[in-house]
Amino acid sequence: MEMENEEGAAVPPSPAQRSQRSSVSSTGARVLDVVVYLVDDTPVPLAVENLPSVSAHELHRGLRDALQLPDVAADAFALWLISPLLEVQLKPRHQPYKLCRQWPELLFRFTDCSEEEIAQDEPALQFRRNVFFPKHRELQVESPEVLRLLYEEAKLNVLEGRYPCDPEDGEQLGALACRLTLGPYDPDRHTPGALKTSLGEFLPPPRGHRGGGLLGVLRKRGSTRAPAPELGLLEAFRALRDEAASPEPEAQSRLHHTYLQHCHRLPYYGCAFFPGEIDRPAQGFLHRGGRKPVSVAISLEGVYIVDSKEKDQAWYPGVGPGLGLTCPCARWQHVLLGLRFQELSWDHTFPEEAAGGNGDHVLWLEFDGQGEDGSPVNKLLKIYSKQAELMSGLIEYCIELSAGAEVTPPEPPTGAVPSDHPRPRLQRQDSVVCSRLQQLATIDYVEDGQEIRRVKPRRTASFFTRQLSHGPTTYVPVRPAEA
């Protein structure tokens, strides 16, 4: 199958996903049972005739009928083929059965998996949020069932750490999840001890502390012990205001809506996620670098590079294997770089385009920055990934969509998360949604647009020609200084 410039989106595997799930079983010569999974792993069986020629659009319609969803669900959700190794959003014209047959080819092309891993992998069909569904339209949804499905997916992404959030935001989202799961606050039932045994159902993995060696020891000695997470969650739960006159179904829909609104403040909400690696800045006396794994999040608005630091398996007290909840590995994630499409130029290169033909699949991002002396330069960031082609195609398609879309009010810049209670300056700087350019190893200059070198800028145009071609842009190629 040809995948160039597809608006299908591939994202990295999630620890909560199941590795062995089949979506097709035979019940006769012509009729097959197709199982489509919701985000919470609820199976929805569909009896389908002539499955090899059935399109994703037809399956999507059958699923909406089975779930009795309104018309807005046709735009809000899409069918995905998922496995622990790869996830792909299907176009309406795609034929899921044929893609399942071609799954090993897709894994070989877009992942670095071994032959054994590819042979054992099996995809499943999942019904989840459409990457191309605008957030402003999501706020207009009134269907209780559509809101519930969107809420369940957003909550799962928060709890698994795919949507990094600050402790304050985590507590607010956790309090809303408590109210939706446990009902209105009751001081007799909802105590710190009661919440402590189920923290993993409401709060994202605890944010780790960076830094080792002497600096890490000094930091620990000089810091006070953080309060127990159940206390902050309980306080936020107690502070929620309930409208006593509202029937519970209406209250549930309102809370789902509020949860989604809060998630919209996270710049990577609704993104497609891709695995990748970037160069580490040279550190230490030996100037050792290497690469670090990242997630590349792409939405209708821009591109975000999210650092992910995997830890050992961990869970909250009372939550873990054998207790009915699969907990993800603890992560400490934050944004390394956030760029709107107006702020960047991009391209991707294939291995055969590198010297000697032994290079990598690379997505290049070019954006404004400052040199070591404070002078304006254009920075280049290399993202190594076998899915660079998919990322480039998705960026291009999102820009095309935004060109024909109606103008919506601009959102706050990255790191400026709106809040009723503004945080102190130092806390804002430490927010997970703030870019951390000092942790990026970028190439600052390009000579004549021909060869990438660390030299003085000598060009009058962007090194890449692919950029936003409509509307105002803030990205400006650096021009050479007058002799």
C-alpha cells in the first residue's frame, strides 16, 4: 500500500494497549464478525458481509448505528488500526481487511522492529478521536454519549502520561474524574484513606525529579517533602461546585465538557504522536552526546517535541498487578519545543539522500532562534524516525486543512496556560508545556542553502521551501549582514 502524504497518523505504542487482540473472526462463508474496540477496550461486534472489500467508512457507519451515536460522531471519531508497535488512523476509503494483511509490510517500513516482533504482532480496530476534528467544534458537542467517549479517551491519555500536565492541572482533572466516578463529594465516604487506594484511577503518574549526583543530593536536602497526592486531590474534589438542582445525567455531561475544556489548554491535546529521536547536546568534559527518544506530536495547529523519560514500573499505593488496574510506567515528560505552523519551515529526507546512502529518515524543523552571541539565527532540528515521511505528510495536510477552514480565535502561545489563579513566575517557567530550547542540540547555520555547517549565515531564503503559504507568519529567514 502506498502511504506517501497520507493523512493517516502513526503514533508510538502505549503501555495500556493490549498486544494480542484479533478484530476478525469467521462465522460463515460470507459473513464475518468484526470486533471494533472502544478506547476503554470495550468490544463492539459487527456482522459484516464481503469483508475484504468493506471500507473504513462503511465500518464506521455500522459502528455508529450499533452505538446509536449522532451525526457529529462521523467527524469526531475515526477508525484506527493499532498494535503495540504501530498505530494508524484510517482514511474513509481504506479497506481495513487489506491493511491487516499488509500489516507486516507497514511495520517493516515504518518501524525498527525485528522480524520476530513483526511476525508476532497483530493489529486491532479501535474507535477513537479523529486527529482532524477541530477543538472548537468539540466544544459545541452536546451529545452525552459522544462527550463520554471523548472524555474517556482524554482521561486515558492523561493517566498514561501521553498528555503531560503540571501537578495543579493534574489535581483539577483528577477531581473532575473523582466526581464522575464517585458521585458528589461526601465527607463521610471520600477521605484521604479512601482516595489513596485508587489514586491511579484519577491522577497521572507522579512527576519525577531530575538530576543526579551532587546536585541531586543538594536539591533533595534543601527541599521540603511534597504533600501526599491524595490530600491535594481531595481538596480539589471538595472545591468542585455541584448544582444541586441538576439531574445527574445533565451533571455528568457538564463535567465531561469541563474536563475536555481543561484538556484543551494542553497544546498537544488531540495530536497524533510519532516516535523519534533527537541529538543530545554535548555534555561533560568528554562532550558526549548521543540521542534521546522523543514523541513528536502533530495537530491542526502545530508541532510539539515531547521528551519522555521512562522509569521503572511503579504504581500508587494499593494500585498494581492483581488489583484490577494496569498502571503505566512512571514517566516525567515535558515539552522540548512547541512551534505553530506559522513559526516553522520543514522537510524530510530519506537515507539514500545522505552521503554514502547510509543516513537516516529525518524530519527537519527550521525556526527562529538566537545564537550564542544573542544575534538572530535560524535553527535546524533533526528528528530521526522511520515515520518522518508520515510526519511530513501530516504537517502538509494539516496546513491544507487550515487554509480552507474558517478563522478561529488565536490560542495562547505555548506555555501560557490560562488559569483563574495565575501561577508564580518560577512555577510558570517550570511548567511541562514550556519549551526547553537549552535541551536541544540544534544546527544554527546553513551556508548558501547547500550544505549544513556551523558557520555564519549566508542565505537570503529559508533552507527549506515547505512552509505555511497563506496568512501571516512569524518565521523570518536570517539575511546576511552587509559587508
